[in-house]
Amino acid sequence: MEDTTSVLNKTQEVVGVLFGVVLFYSWLIFISDIKMLFFSETMFVNGNEMTKAQYWGQVDQWLGAGLILFFLIFGHYLLYSKNMSSIEKSRDIIGMKSALIGFILWLLIAIITFLSKITIPYSLNIAGGYIIIISIYFLMRKNLYEISDFGQ
């Protein structure tokens, strides 16, 4: 009986993460649609009409890659939270918060550098954003453990 429950729990965890992947791809489609709707231009090339969205360098890169951690954790939390311990729930919540805060902070940096005509290479852009997210995660997690130690 316990093996069946364990397998069901693991399956539910995996399905939650896969659901997060689906949510992430939905985000990419949403961002693409918004860009095409509000930030596109139509041009004619050899008599053919083409619609092209503006390219914003590191801003586009970060909009595309910056929220994958959030969506993976969110999908996991959404579908598996009923079976989680309070510590696991706290970790997922801290993961989601740190991913959103880090995403927004790095997005601001990407926007400022783009408007200042400073180009950040793709790998440095993505690495910088994820370093911010991971740093925030560990700071928030450290504070959680300090608070829980204080309560004992």
C-alpha cells in the first residue's frame, strides 16, 4: 500500500512539473502575441506583406527565459501541495517568490541597459538573472530557518 502511495506521489510531482512546462510555453505564446499585437510593424518584401515584432535584445531574452523556474515550481506546487509537508510547501512558496522577485529585478536591469544601448550577451544575461534569483532564494530560505529556529 505504501509503495503505491509513494509511486502516486512521485507521479503527481512529475505531472506538476510537466504542467509547469505547459504553463511556461503558454507564457511564451502570450508574450509573443502581445508583442505582435502592440509592437509589430508590417513591411513589404518583394511584393509580399510581412509582419515583424520589434526585437528588444536582452529584454526579449529575459522575458523568454526568466520565468521557467517560477512556472516549474508553480506547477509542482499547484498539483502536489496537498501531499506536501509544511517544509516542502515553504520551499516551494519561497521558490516562487524568489523567482518572481528576481525576474522583475533583472527585467528592470535588462530594460535599463537596453534603453542605454548597452548590449548584454545572451549567456551573461540569462546567468545574471538566475544568479539574482538563486541569491534571493537562499536569502529568503536562510531567513525562514532563522525564524523557525527562533520560535523553538
